[in-house]
Amino acid sequence: MKVSTILVTALTSVGAALAVDVQKSVIISYPDPNTPNSVIDQAKDAVRQSGGIVTHEYQLIKGFAAKVGETVLESIQAWGAPYNALIEEDQVVSAL
């Protein structure tokens, strides 16, 4: 009886560990100049509520940088679809 209880507990723990949403560094931008600020604010709130971090808010473009799980990115992409939301991996860019 104890062995089965331990086994179930161990398997449950492994399943929970595998369900963790891996965080990525991304830039989320909205090239459509008519994108309402409420859409951007909704995306930032979703990042924070999921345990992600908004690392930078851009002033020259409508968008922000964040560390966030992929599950939330799917939602943000769907909400921003009418405004052509772009989600790109944040990476170092250099000139040749």
C-alpha cells in the first residue's frame, strides 16, 4: 500500500515538473499605428499575471520586451491579431 502511494506521489511530481511553461525573452510589438494602448496594456498585464516580467517598455514603437512563457504568448498573439502583433525572440543584433 505504501509503495503505491509513494509511486503515485512521485509520478504526480514528475508530471507537474514537465508542465512548467518555459520562459523566453521576446519583443512584442504592434506596427499598426492605430493599435489602442488598451491592447498593449492587456498584453503586459497577461505577462505579469503569468509570472513573467516586462523588461522594457518602448517609447518610439508600440511594444515592449518581456520574459514570458509560451502559453501566454499564444494568447497575446490572438488578442493582437487585428493589429498585426509581432512576437520575436529577443536577441543580440550586430552589424558586419
